[in-house]
Amino acid sequence: MTRTVDLNADMGEGFGAWSLGDDAGLLDIVTSANIACGCHAGDPDVMAVTMKNAMAKGVGIGAHPGFPDLQGFGRRRMSVPYGTLGNMMRYQLGAAQAMARAAGGAVRHLKLHGALANMASEDIAMARACYQAALSVDPEIIVMVLAGTAQQQAAQELGCKTACEIFADRAYNDDATLVDRSLPGAVIYDPAEAGRRMVEMVREGAIITAAGKRIPTRIDTICLHGDTPAAVAMAAGVKSALQSNGLKTAMFGGAML
């Protein structure tokens, strides 16, 4: 049977007069879009345009909440009480739902951004607080989790619909978390290398770490970051590598773990 995997990208991360990434180019390649909700990036106009374009391309819409940190692009760690964190999730998901509905669509999934995602991948209580809040707004939403981390454990405990994600352009630690961006080799820039890694991981059903360790996991979707100049080339290279090796790309279903 042919293996199928979703391709997702973070987008809608411009703000006002400042644009970031080639969202239009990515929407021709990916099957799911994680759209910034105005806290780490994005604004109402950017959200509206991105939602409309995703609908036109038949791409699944996801809310991409992050810390309220426009200057740091949501990549700076913050200490936030869980009650406040939960309300941040509800606030951002609600905004995404409103904009998607106005565009004639709906939010299918939720994926945490940046430092918030990294912290939740290490701390199951934090991940649970985020996901419980999102589920209180939409019990049917698909929670996209970093495969093999505390995020996946939290989603499994909550019994919610889940999509397990791996990263095309990031190196992994042996605990399935991402290598810190400040370290050498943390980010992969070569589309051919990224494509080769993704084919290998999807076929093996495992995360392959920088040290060569295999961590068995369900893999539903591959993340292609959209905020770099080479994002479209990276996405196209990964998709081509998958298809050349008999792997199809399609929107994930979101089965329970």
C-alpha cells in the first residue's frame, strides 16, 4: 500500500507593511497551512488574505498560536501561568475561527508555535494546558503535535484527534526535541538532504536524530518552515523526493492516538 503523508507550513507571518515568506508559492505545494493568529506574527488583514488563499488552493487551515512576542517572533521563552496560557490559546483560536469562517472555511487543526511549542514538547503539563484550552473551544479540533515528545503524550492522555509531525529542516536531539537553533547543524538548508531525511523517516516510521538514534513514532505530517528565503525550494524538494520514492502527499485525517 502506498504511504501517504501531509505537508504543512507555517504562514501568514507578515505584519502590516512587512511581508515574510512566499505564502502563495507554498500554498501550491503544501496540503495544510498553520496560520499565525496575531500574537507572534500576523494581523487581521494578513490572516484574512492567507485564509482566503488557502481555501482557494484546497489547503487545510490550522490555527498557529504563539507567545505574544512580535519583536522576538515568538521564539523567546516566556513564563506564563497556565490559566493565562489557556486563555491565550482560546483567544488566538477564536480569532482564527472567525477569519476562516469569513473566508468560507473552517479551522481543522491547531499547532503551537516557536518557543511555546518547544517548551510544551518538554513539559507535559504545559502541553496539556494548551490543548485542553483549545478543546474547550472546539472539541473536534485536530491537535498537531511534535512526534515523540510531551506534546504527543498530552494529546494521547486527552484522547483528542491528533496529527504527529516531524520537521524537514530541523535536526533532532535523542529525546525527539529539536536541536536549539543557536547550535551548529540545527537548521538544514539543503532541499536534497531534507528530502532524503524525510523519505527515510517516513519509510522507517521513526525520527532519526542527529546522533543516528531511531525513535519509532507515528508520522502524519511534515513541517516545512515558511519564513526563510529558500522555503519554497525546500518544500518543492521535499515533495519531489517523497513522490519519487512512491510516497503520496495529502491532507491528514487526524485519527486518535
